[in-house]
Amino acid sequence: MRGNKPSADAGAPDSPAALATHRAIEAVWRIEAASVIAGVARLVRDVGLAEELAQDALVAALERWPASGVPDNPGAWLMTTAKNRARDRLRLDALHSRKHEQIGHELQALEADVEPDFVDALDAARQDDIGDDLLRLIFTACHPLLSTEARVALTLRLLGGLSTAEIARAFLASESTIAQRIVRAKRSLSAARVPFEVPGPGERAARLASVLEVIYLIFNEGYSATSGENWTRPALCDEALRLGRILAQLALGDSEAHGLVALMELQASRLAARADAQGRPVLLMDQDRARWDLLLIRRGLAALARAESLGGALGPYALQAALAACHARARRAEDTDWPRIVALYDALVQAMPSPVAELNRAVAVGMAFGPQAALDLVDALEAEGALANYHWLPSVRGDLLAKLGRHAEAREAFERAAGMTRNARERELLLARAAQMRDGGPA
């Protein structure tokens, strides 16, 4: 096996070369973790055990690579090492189990799958079945048997390659809480004997909806953090985009998979413009559109075109992507096609009835037909009570009241919204708007 030769001091744990190797291992693991776990899970049929064996391979890399150098094909090295661990584990189980015939068949399959040469192993790992393995892993990690929180944590762990500490930081939870969620999720999958497979045609649509939901939840937490000091967490958006792109490549014929990627690409294109130099939120209509990422916009529009080309009625994610595309195509805020946005929201509410979608539609109605028309819709939503704990409702109401010159009512609405949000940056923005109303409105 060829590899990058280490320097003379590579063996010292704190040497620059050793630290560089550890950073390389972290990067390789982030890229290859899902493939390695998926490949091993196909053999052992248990995602918890597969992750354990993959982690063993990672430990071996941490022990050996600082001295020997990073191999030419690090992903293949990890895959082969993990599968060797799986072979040893199956042999050990064979000594303590009466199911010798079944395990013997598994060992034969494993022996045929493990290649002694790491370059050959890399080629084997990149055969078509690795895509099937990844798809199996995605559907397993996002199984509806698990709670939403457990699905999110397990997906980031198995498919994102994130450590428990990284997931905890991202969601402002304790490491013990996240660790317990992951452990319980793996135990639940094992206890329920959830098969490591892509669901059949009858179940696939419902299961795919669960997968898409998890990926978009991860993205949304990065795009608009629900709590904490930061308005956005771009690293979570990056992870969701990576997972979404993988899924779209594996589910080429599914318009909603492409619709979700389009939506995330288009929304992510605005991330750099969503906060000012001090980290304070900048709302959509006030953003510097020169800071929008044109590459992400092009990628988003291309993904939307793929979703539309697959035919049939557009689903909720593709419709939301079409909405985002209206903003992306407008070079100036005043160029936005608000009547089309209202029409798209009409279609979205039909496809996915939701009070949040109704609230967003009301905002579009206000931009297209005036604040009073929108305020009537918002007041009706408030009376229904479904959004009683949703801080954006009083925020939208405050904005509409301000446009109508009803500053005292607007101030009260902004203050109520500020008291409901758990995000410090949002609270600052809403209190600042309330203060403007106290002074008679914006200058």
C-alpha cells in the first residue's frame, strides 16, 4: 500500500505533522463515514453494530496514520478495516451461536466482499451497490418508528459523520442528551428488527417523506436558529445540503427529492446576506442582493428544473423552491413578482395545508394587494389559535400595523413577538422595531 510518507517527527502526538494527519483523518471521516457504515450495515444488518465497527476502523486510523502516513485511498482503507472487524465479529459470534449455517453464509459473503488490496477495495466500495447501501442507511436512520429528534440526531451521526459533541453544539443541547437519543434510537431499531433495506413501492412514498422532513429540519435549524445567540448556523445548512444532494442522486426519479435540494440551494444562496457585520438579522427585502451566491442560485434553479421535468403536480418542497426562485430571479426587491408568489402559496396551501403557509401567504398578499388585505388574513389566523406560540405571527402583524400607521398597536405586537422568541438576535431585532414605533415609526 502506498501512502503519503510521514515526516521524522510524525510519531509525536503534538507535532505539526501529527496534528495535520489528525485533521486529515477528521476530513476523511466526515466524507466517508456514511459509506463505510452503510457498507458494513449491509453485512451485519444492524446500524448500531455497523457504526461501532466503523468507529473501530477510525480508531485504527488514528493510531496508525500519524506514523505510517495517510494512505492513497483512505476511504478504501477505512472500508476494508471495518469489514475485517465485521468478519472477526461474525467469527466470534459463530463460536457462541447455534446458527452456524446462517453465519457461515454471512462469512462467505463477507470473505467474497473483502479484498486484500486496498486499491481493489476502493473500486469495490465504489461499485453501484454502495449507492444502494447509502439509500438503505438513509431510510433506516429516518425510520418513522423513531421520534423526530432521534431521527435528526441519528442521521447527523451516521450520515453526516458528526460527533455527539458537534450535534450537541449545533442544537444547543447537552452531550448526554444527544448521546441518549442516539443510543435509544439504535436500540429501538434493533429491538423492532427494522430491516436494513429500501422500502417497497407501497411504503416508499411515506418513508421518503420522513427522510425529506429530517433533512429539511436540519437545514432550517441552520438557516434560522430557534434559540441561542446566533441568527444562523451555516454548518448545519451545509450538512443538510450534502445529505440532500446524496439523496437526490440516489432517488433520481423523485421530484420532491430534487425539489428539496432546489429549495435548500436557493435559500442557502442568501445566507451571507441574512446578517450584517455585527451578526444582526437582515430581513429579505432589506438584503444586499449582490451578496447572494450566484452559484447556489444556478444550482437551485437547475434542481427545480429537474423536479419540474419529472412531470405531475409539484409537491410541497418543489412549490417552496418555486417560491424561492421568484426571489432569486428578482435583481431588486421591488422587481419581485408578488402576484405569482400569492398564486404559488395558493397551490402550496392546497398541497400542504398549514397555518404557517397561510401566514406566509398573508405576507405575500400584503406585498401584492396592500397591508389591510393581509392584516384581515392575519387577524383570522390569530383568532383560530393554531399559531398562538409562533412568534412570527405577532411580528408579521406588527409589520402590517406599522405600514397602516397604527404605531402603538405595532409596538405592542413587536414586543409580544420579542417575548416569545428564544433566539437572542431575533429578540434584538424585534425590540428595535418596537422602539421605532415608540418614536413614531421609521425615520
